[in-house]
Amino acid sequence: MRVKWVVGSILFIILYGGSVVAQTSQEPLTLEESIKIAIERNLQLHSAVEEITASQFREKEAVTNFLPLWTGQYSYTRYNSPVTVGSSGISSLGSSGSRDIFNFGTTVSQPLFTGGLTLANYRLGKLGVDISKTTVEIVKRDIVLQVRALFFNILRAIKFRDVATQTVKQFEAQLEVAKAFFEVGIVAKNDVLQAEVRLANARQGLVKAENDLAVAKSSFNTLLRRDINTPFNVVDILEYKAFPILFEESLEEALRQRTEIKNADFAIKQAQESVKIAKSGFFPTVSLAGNYTRLSDVPGLHSDLVNERWTVQTLATFTLWNWGNTAYKVGESKVRVIQAQDSKNQLIDSIILEVRQDYLNMLTAEKNINVAAKSIEQAEENLRMNEERYKYQVATATDVLDAVTLLAQARTNFFSALADFNIAKAQLERAMGRMYP
């Protein structure tokens, strides 16, 4: 039996072990996958999408104002003395008749002319739908930028941790060399102490780098709306790719594609429709109404004593004097149009400045990449030379330790510039109105 159990276990591992490992192993997140997850789960985007539905309901509500309105009423009245219902209506009969009267009425009303109020309200609702849709696109682009920035910050933190780890190893190696030299009497105790102090500082730097990486990952999990402690790795895309578009072309694309400018145009149109709504108060409203009424002394309105009547009526309503109320509303609405136009011009100015700043930041980071890359080569050569000189006691321990520190700083500067470049490029593409890339 034991042999069968062992064989069965081996077969299970062979057949299902691979799938179990595949399920437990975690593939590193790509930037594209991260963006997809964030867009699917972001609550701000969800609210913006729901606002489209709300705007569509407001638009449909405005459509109903074009259609006839049907109302009805049913009432019960008790009189102090008996009355009767006849062709001429309700009349008193003294001691005969009924003191309870029931009345049913219904009206169908169709607006014929509202001075442009109904049409302007419909256009206002339709523009609200357009604004809601463009707002969704704005939120999506903001989410993409947040994901890209945090993604590159994680890669920066990973590189900083790697540099800190390598620095600790180099100081450990130097400490071993110093101890070996001290044991044979080549160097003084001070060299060992210096190496120990530098190693302690490097280990503190490694702890901070690991903490910064954990914080960056927690922020990323929060953005993706996952458990804050969810472990994950990311695909290393921290590299330099030159941006192929000049500033003038970037600015032209931004002014052509930014959905915020479209939103500003919609806001201006809404303000113009509000002027039309205010002006409708200068015009009469004309409507066609049909009425039907039925009176009886029983709740079901089917007794012998019944009075019924129907009418068709055309009604025009004028506002003869309202102390300038309508004119004041028109004046305020016209001011809102001017303010909406000013807001659009301010938005364009801010977009131009935003593109300019992001483009310059990208160029600055690009230059720093080249400088930092050269400094790494120089720092590596400086460390090699000082280590060789220290072996022959031509250089001091301080020279070697300083060389290790300089190399770590050069590598940190390089990865920082690389991350800054990618983040600045992401910000520039967002300023240009692009989604991704």
C-alpha cells in the first residue's frame, strides 16, 4: 500500500505540479497591464462614466417638454345641505338630493410656443452629455499619467535599492581588505574603523532604499485598488528613447487634441443657451389644452344625476411687467458667456505653459542622462585605480572609501535622471492630449 501511495504521489506531482507552480508564480506587471487594471477599477473614472448616464437622463427629461402633458384629478366634497347634480352643474334642493359630491377631471396640454425655452433646455442637456463624455476622456488620461509616473518611480526605487546593495557589498569587501592588511601590520586600526563606519552608513542607506521601494509599491497597489500589501514585480522598461517631436509640433498637437479645450467650447455653448433661456421670458407662451370634467353624487360617477363637460382651449400667457426681472437674468447670462470665453483663453495659456515646462524638463533630464552615464565610467575607473593604489599603499583607505561613495552617487544620479526623463516624457504626452503612449 505504501508503494502505491508513493507512486501515486509522484504521478500527481508530475501531472499537476507544473500547473500548481504556474498558478503560484507571478508574472511581472507590464505598464500596459497596469494601465488596464487602473482604468477598470478606478472609482473616479467609474463616477465619471455614471455621470454620462445621469446627463443622458437629463437630456431625455428635456425632450419630454416638447410632448403633451396629461393630468387628472379626483375630488370629494361634502356640503352643509343637500345638493343635486344637473346639466347646469350643482344646485341646492333643500332637503332632497345628496350632500356628497364626487368630481373627476382630466386635462391634456400641448405647448405650442415657449419663446425658445424648451429648445434651449434640450440643447443644454445635450451639451451636458458631451461634457460628461469628454470628462471621462480627461479622467482616463490623468489615470494613465498617474500609472506611468508611479511605475517609473518603482523602477527608480528598485535601481536605488540595487545600487545600495552593491555599495554595501563593496564596503564589505573593502572592510575585509582593511582587516587583512591590519592583521599583517600594513595599515593602522583607523583604516578598519573607517571601513566599518562607511559600511554601517551604507547599510542604513540600504534600509532606506528598501523602505522607499515598499512605499512606492504600496502607492501603486492603492492606485490599482488592490490590497496594499499585494506583492508584485514590474517589467524593467527604464531606458532612454529620444522624443522625436519638436516643441512647436508638440504644442500644435496639444492645442488640437486636448479634451479640456473641447470641454471649454461646450461650456461656452451652454452659457449661450442659458442666454436664450433667459430671453424666453420676453415672449408669451402659447399652449393648447383639452379638459373633461364629470360630477356625480356617487363615488363611481355613474348615477342618474351626472354632469359632464369638455372644453378645448388655446391659452397665451404674457408677462406684462416684472420690474426688469427678465432683463436682469439676460444680463447675467451674457456675463456668464464672457466668463466662459475668458476661462477658455486662460486654459489655452496654461496648456501652452504646461507643454513648455514639460518639454524643458524632459530636455533637462535627457542632458543629465548623458552626464551621469559619463560620470559612472569615470567613477568606476577612479575606484579601480584607488583600489590598486591601496594594495600597494600608495593611496589611503579614505581614498578607496570615497571612490566607492562617488560611484554609488554616480549610479544613483544616472537612474534618477533616467526615471525623471521617462516621467517628464509621460507628462509631456499627457499635456499633448495623448492617451498612451
